[in-house]
Amino acid sequence: MNQWEIGTYTFPGIGGHPAVIVSHPLRAERKETVEVLLCTTLRAGHTPGAHEVVLNGADGLDWSTLCRCDLIYSIPRHDLTALRGKVSLARQREIIRKIIASHGWV
């Protein structure tokens, strides 16, 4: 398991969705708990918010998907399944910017 990989996680009260691993690489490789971002399908007519990044086939997903950068979830690594792909470098940078901005760390 590596930073920026996209797996599937069943978020409590939300259900199974793509999840982007944002933990430090050493945590992602070795620790039992990792940090992820929730991703959901981009619905027609929805404009991505200031805290969202659109992922797609270039990232290993089957359709346009919103990565929500305003909430970081801590989950057991063994609950993350079905690795789907990896976030492209350009979108990694965008996600980092949006995490910082949405948490007021600017």
C-alpha cells in the first residue's frame, strides 16, 4: 500500500467508495492505520467545490470522480480493498493545495 494509491473503503454511514491514501509513505507502507480522502461519483450538472478535485481514467478510475479534500479519514489499512489506480502527479499537487486551503493552513 502506497501514498496516492486509490482503493475501495466502506465509509461508515456512506458505503463503499474510492479512497485516496494521503498518509506519509512510511505510514502507508507499514502502519495499521492510514489516512484517506473520500471520493464520490461526479454527478451531471455538479460543479466541483473549492475543496474538491476531479479524478478520472488517468488516475485509474472508470468515470469522473470527486475527491473531497476537506476531511481526512483515519482507517484500518486492512479495510482498504480493491486497489484501483494511482493519482496522477498533477492531481497530487492539486489535492495537496486543496487540503491545505480547506483546512485554513495557508
